[in-house]
Amino acid sequence: MTDPSQHSQTRSSGRDLRIAVLGVGMMGADHVARITERTKGATVTVLNDYLPEKAEELAATIPGCRVINDPLDAIADPEVDAVILATPGPTHEKQLLACLEAGKPVMCEKPLTTDVATSLEVVKREAESRRKLIQVGFMRRFDHEYELLKGLIDDGTFGQALMAHFVHRNPAVPPSFDSSMIVKDSLVHEVDATRFFFDEEIASVQIIAPGANPNAPEGLKDPQIAIFTTESGRHIDVECFVTTGVAYEVRTELVGELGSAFIGLDQGLIRKQRNPVQSDTVDGRKIAGIATGDITPSFVERFGVAYDVEIQRWVNAVRRGDNVDGPGAWDGYAAAAVCAAGVKALETGKPQNVEMVSRASIPGA
């Protein structure tokens, strides 16, 4: 096993964090550009992709960047301090375990792994190492509106938070997208957002499949309505519709005993409460505001700033020796467990309990 102390000494030396990016498809290439152009204190020194020529082409645009064709060799390279995994989900388990073995912090794009058992194994292996090294890329937690709403929930502005309504719409998905992927690739973000907002696990999932969109690929059950029940009995519903043909729309409404709030309308957080601030009036009548704006074409535009914040905070955390500043391996495992129950609920048409081990049963998780 690589001596992790040499990497902590390297990271605390004051020079830029040297990052290996594994996978240079859309997400990986976006992270490379982000680190190269907008992130302070970090450089991309190694690239890897299953298409070596693609990695070589990108590396040629970055001074001092090399391509290493074997992903495990890239992780182990002595000139790599930390790793970003933007590789296909089925490769994550082996690559994450290699990062743990090398003692190197890793930002892993979702999913943590592609099934519950391997996600749990990663959680256990990290706990055994006694070092938090894995951060999972649930970028919405770093969005300004999500953080603002989270703060209002936590400070009791709405009294007891009672329920939430989510909308997650995509204009289109690849032809290979199947009905279960709506749960595993799209709904997973609302799974994490629910856990983020309410600080509790999801206990059960129901998936309702209304009449399919005529414009969806044949056999795709789209849209889907998910209903979560949390451990304390809170209700969360999600409309997931991935073939709207219109725009990328992600909205959240929080309902509490003292009011409600809306995010995702491209207008900032909108709040309604008892005893609201005095509104403008005309002839004693309140003036209603009407807002219009451009549609958001994709997640890159909607959450681009959140990705920037996420990566900068991760780099800062690694450089100061904390390694993680955001969702970790347990959050990845919890999301996998909820999504597995969601897929089963979709297949059976019946609500499903989420099967998870107790976090307390894994010391250090």
C-alpha cells in the first residue's frame, strides 16, 4: 500500500494540487476545463480514458499533462495527489478501492457504484482505512438556491418542514435510456436532495407510471411520479419527465407549518409566509408580479456554477487535509439503496421499503 503520509505532505506543501481525471467524456472534459480555467490551487497532470486518442487530444491542450492508459496506473502515479472519477459507473468500485489503497482523495461522479452491495463494500473499506477520502458528486448541494433553502429549513424559518414537491424535467435522453434509468440516473438527484434538506433517510419508495409521453422512445415509461416517505413520516413527491422536448427544468417547493418556498424558477428563491413584507398596492389592491425569462437548455447551464463551487471546495478541502467537503461514501450508498427500491417499485407497481444497514453498525462510516 502506498504511504498516504507522502500525499498529505505533498498536499500541505502549498503548491497546486495535482489531479488525475479519469474519463474525459462530457462530464470529465467539463471538469478538466473547470480546473484549468476557473479553479484555484489545482492543475490537471494526468488524463485517462478508454479511448486513449481522446485523452491525448485533450492533454495536448494542457501544459505538462500526460496520458496514462491504465486507470489504476493513473491513480497510483506518484505525480498524482487526488483523483476525479468521471468514468462509467461499472468501473467505479475497482477505481475507488484503488484510491483508498493509494491513500488518495477522490471526487467520484455519481453513482458511487452501480449496485447496493458494492456501494456498501466501498463504505466499509473506507471506514476500515480510518480516513475519509471519497466525495460523491451530488452537485445540487452546492447550488446557491439549494444552500439558501437548506439554511431556511435548518434555522426554523418555516417551523416544522412538512413535505416537499420536486420537478425534474429533461428535454431529451439518449436512445439507450430505459425506464429504470429514470430512477437511477435522474431521480437519484432528488433522492440526495431529500436527504440533504431533511437530514434523514428515505424509508420507502413508490413509483407511479402515468400514460407514457407519445414522443418518448417505445417502451420508455415516461413520465414517472415518485413518492418518498422519510423515517419521520415526511412526504416527498417527484415528477420525473425526461422527454419533454422543451427544456431542462428542475424545481423544488418546500412546505412547512409557517410557510413555503420555491427554488428553480430562474428567479432565485421565492418565499411565502404569514405576515409577509408589505407589498406595493394600487387602489388598495396588491400588485401581482409576472416574470419571464429564457428557458434553460441543459444541466450544464442550470448547475454550472454549482459544479464550479463543488470542485473548488473539494480542492480546498484536500489541500488543507480534510479531503471531503460534501456528500461522502455513505451518501452514495444511501442513494443506491433508495434507487434499488425505486426500480423494484417501478417493476412491481407497489411501494417498496428501502433496505439499508444501520450507519451505526459501521464504525467510521
